[in-house]
Amino acid sequence: MKKLLFVAFLAIVGLSKTNAQEGVLNGGFNVGIPTGDVSDLTSFTLGAELNYMFPVAQGFTLGPSVQYSHFFGKDVDLVGGGTLEVSDASFLPISGAARFNVSDSFVLGANIGYAVGLNDGNDGGFYYRPIVGYKIGDTTQLNLSYSGISNDGLTFSNVSLGVMFGI
């Protein structure tokens, strides 16, 4: 696991050093509400993202992205009495990101890749994340996104609000 994290970090740093004149390094964070399968088991999510976007065409960028996503478990009432404390779940999504500037203010995008499970018994799974962004400055953007991680028949999904900054 540590090797995978190290390789992902080196890949992004290496890309930023070799193509510093061409791309843009972005970082940000988000907070979300779990949906679907895990909405009864988790209370909220927190995440962070780092990406390096290369211009491909007018208003269109592509690049690698690394995220951290944490689902906070909650206490679930059991039939017949008692409660079950659900453990937190953490993921490291490693993905390709695409962004398209629809106008001077709005951005549409998506991330697709694989989310590595970081806690015991969490194998990870296919990761996807459509995004709608609103630019609130030259280097700042508010994002509304839906993300999903298909994990052994269970989908960890959430709707989140976040902010990204040009670094």
C-alpha cells in the first residue's frame, strides 16, 4: 500500500516538474452526504483532491488526479434492540480527470479510475465522479459532484460540495 501511494505521489510530482509551463496544479477539499447503499451506514464524507491538468484544446483539459475520500460510519439500530457501530471507510481514488469550460464561469468534468481501499477488509473498486464547477475567481472554483466507488457489490457514493484552488 505504501509503495502505491509513493508511486502515485511521484507520478504527479514528476508530471508537474517536467511540464510546469503547460499544465496547472490544483488542490482542494469537499464535504458530502452519502447516498444509495451506504447512506444507512455512514453519516457524511470528507475528501481532498490533487490534480495536474494539461490543456488539450481550447477550454478542454486532461490530467491525472489523486483523491482521498473518507466515509464516517455511524451507529445503526438493530432489529430486536441494540446498536451496531459501523466502521469508517477510506479510499484513495487514482483517476484520469477531464474538464471542459462550458462558459467563462461554468465547468463540466469527470474523473474515472480505481479507488484503493485504505482500511482493513476494504478492497477498493471502480471509481467515477461527474462534476459541475462554478468559477469564483481566477484560480478558485466551487464544485458540485457525485462520486461512486463500486466495491464488492456495494457502492460507496455521495453528493458533495467542494472548492478547488490553483496551486
